[in-house]
Amino acid sequence: MLRSRPFDLIVCTVFFDESRMFDLLRLAKSTPERQSIPFVCARLRQHVLEASIAREAIAFTCKSLGAAAFLDVGNYPYPADTDREIRAAIERLLDAEKNRPGRG
């Protein structure tokens, strides 16, 4: 699907397709045509990755592989403002990506 049509944004969770988020991120950044697509990695629920060192390692790996950000949604307050906070975070990331030198 990634190769079949253009995307403005990719949001993928840690547990995508049996924890293959990093594989999808590598694929998304593997060609010049797709390198400019912002890729947001996210953790949606609390899990084994609760240790701060694990979250930091995931965030570091995401950024190292070219992701725009890692959102730790598992720490957002539930349920009232979660959708609004996620949307605002993604909009901030997209604005930042659009305004980065060499983009836009």
C-alpha cells in the first residue's frame, strides 16, 4: 500500500503488524520520493515498554531511522482530551516539518 499511492503523513504504532513498526519506517524512508513524508511513531497503551529506558530507546531509534516524532500516547489522560491532544501534537509536528529548511 505504501508504494501504491502518495501519503501526506504516516502514523504507526509500536505494535503494528507484530511489532514491525521499524520495518515500515525503514521502508517509508528508503526512497527519495517518500523520505519527505512525516512518519510519526506512537505507543498507544501501557505495556512491557513502561520502563522509561525502553521508551527512550524506542524514541531514539524512531528518530535515528527518520521519524518526525515518537508520541507516547500511553501517558495521555483518558478519555476526555486524548483525541484532541494527539491531533494537536500531530499538527505541531506537521507544521514543524513543513517549516524545516529544505521542506515545504
